[in-house]
Amino acid sequence: MKDFLIRSFSLAAVILILAGYDQVLKDRSKDEEITKLEAQVTKLQQDKEDAIGQENEKTVNAKGAYSDGKWEGEAKGFGGMINVLVTVENGAVSEIEITSADGEDKAYLSMAEDIIPKIMDAQSTEVDTISGATFSSTGIRDAVSEALKQAEQ
């Protein structure tokens, strides 16, 4: 009888352990499924954002953000006024030229000119200024902004 009770107790313990292990496996499977679904949701959200961005870009490119032409702008830099000439073709900024910056220190102006490609890439003046030439690059950015205000449709 004692032998029967020990075997019964052992069998019950094994069944409980297996049932518990089965539950752990089910939980792990659910966690893995949740992780996969979260990854799919994230990918779908990114795809949606990319599609919206591409659609917005197509819309801007189709109608153009600015009127074609050459537009002048002027703003205060580090050492004086900075004048720029902004060329717009097909509704996009195609060239930015500094036409005058007589009061600017040549070294600061040279560093500040690095803002021009940033503006061209962004097709906007909403870009960071150049560290080490903050006032001069701000002058260029503000002058371009003034020119683009004239070019807005």
C-alpha cells in the first residue's frame, strides 16, 4: 500500500510538472506571437508613413512650392548685411548665390556657406546653423528665407 501511494504521488507530481511546463510553453508561444505582431504593426506603420511622405513629395514636386524665377533676399549677418540670389526652377530651389557680404569676416563667411547645401537638400530654411559661424550662417539662412517668401505661390 505504501508503494502504491508513493507511485501515485510521484505520478501526480509528474502530471502537475508537465501541465505547468505546457503552460510555460503556451505563454512563451504567445509572447513570440505578440512580438511578431508588434513587428508587423511597426513595419506597416513605417510603410504607411513612407507612402504618405512619398505622396506629399510627389504633390510638392508636381505643383512646386515656389514660383520659378530669381529672387533676392537680404539679412543681417555677423559683420553686416548679406545679400543672396535664389534661383527657383520647376518650383524648387536650384541655386543659392551670395551676391554681397562686404562686412563679413572671410573665415566666418567661408564656414557659414556650408548652410547652403543644407538649405538646398531640405528645400527649406528650417535647417540648423553652422557651429562656429552662427551669426553669418543665420544671416544667409534669413536672407534666403526672405527671398523664398517672395517666391511663395
